[in-house]
Amino acid sequence: MKIGVNVPNYGPGTDPGVLRDWAQTVEGLGFDLLMMSDHIAVTPDVAKKYPAPFFEPFTTLSWLAGATRRIMLGTTVLIVPYRHPLLTARMAANLADLSGGRFVLGVGVGWAEQEFDALGVPFRQRGKLTDEHLLAVRTAWQREDDYRAGRIPIWVGGNSAAAVRRSVRLGEAWHPLRCKASWLDEAAEWLKSVAAQEGLPVPGLAPRIVLRPSDEQVTGDDRLAGVGDLAQIAGDLETLRSLGAEAVLLDTFGGDPDELKHPERAWRDLAAVAAVWRDLK
């Protein structure tokens, strides 16, 4: 099972130097994957969660491909309806080629209605558009053998029934976000059940979980995976490995923009988890 990090490409204090330091720190700690979020227009609904500046993921990951050597790069999640599918297909193929095949395309339908309006994309049709665009992207890749784009895995983000079906039909992995620890077993069975209903292979499981280490155990059925002391976090990772997860992405951002000014705090937490994971392996 691969372990990755969701690197914040937004917020106060974020600049090219900080992004490079994030990438090189995460790679240096031995993590397998570095992923970034996607927004184009920082409308008020976006800014409440992800304040400006916001670095566009394809551009930023292409730059970081040259600042790293080993680590996989990806999006969590690219909002599919925001871009013409042929543009998405070409940018993803080029990034995969420029990085030596180190790219994962994590996708989703989006949630920020004001951003959809700003881009002139119908919010109520985002699910239908996502399905149509993903089919178009795959068709374009099949015709672009020179870019070896058929090797780019698509992770479908989201926790809804529609996201699970989309993962089975159009993706290589399901990428649920911010899962409760008590829900992990159920999620894995749900994925198998939907695949059986569709008569299709079971895609991989690659969740994004929060990372909130604490000095004491956190109890209760509402505990999110990745929250608690290091023993609990190690237990969550072991559970996911036992469920056959192919990857787990750790998200260190707790929602307070001020924490983005001090990435070294997140780096300490990641270093502690990296050490625990090495012991588990």
C-alpha cells in the first residue's frame, strides 16, 4: 500500500518556494505520492475553505515534476466539468510524459456553485458532464499512443453512491474523502457490491484521510480515520492495508488558513507517521 500527502497549493504564505519545499520534504520523508487540489476561480464559496492564492494543479505539478525524482504526482481532485475534456486529456498526457509516467488523475464533480457560475458551467449537470468528459478523455488517450496516456490511472473522488458507480464504470480506483474510521470496512464492501451489480471488476480503494495526531486517544464512532494518537493512526493504516487499499492519501490541512503559514508543523506530523509506517512495513 502506497502512502501519499495532499499538499496545499493555496492559502496565505503559499508561494513557489514553499511548494517546492513541500514537494522535496514529502519525497525526502519517503512518501510515495504527492497530490493537489483544483479550483480555477476563487469565488466566495471557494475562498471560505481554500483562500487565495490558488495555484492551478496541472501547472504546479508540471513544475514540481522537475523538482522531484521519484514521487508520484496527482490531483485530488480535478473538477472535471471545468475544462474541455480534450484539454484535460492533453494536459494530463503531457504531464505524465514530462514526469516519466509519474501522474495520477484524481477527478470529481465539484461542489462550489458560485465557481461553476463564474466559469459558465451548469452546476446541476455536473454529474452528467463528468461522465461524458471522462469518456471523452479516455477516447482521446486511446488515439494518443505517442503520449502513453493509457497508463494514467483515474481515481474517482467522492463519497456518494454516484461516485462509487462512476469509480466502477470509469475509474481505476475509488477515492473517498475524509472517511470515518468506523466506516472503512463498510466502504470496502460497498465498492465490491456495486462492482458486482455492474458486472465489472472491483476498482482499487485509495481514500484520502485527514491527519490530526494527538497526544491522547480520540474515542467515539464519529472519529475520522487519521485522527488520534499515533497508535490509532497506525491502526487506521493497518485496517486499510488489510482491506486491500492500494493507496492512502494524508491531508494535513485542518481548515485554519493561518496554519498554512507554518508548514513545518505539518512536516513534523508527517515525519512521525512516516516513521510509524516504516515500522509497520
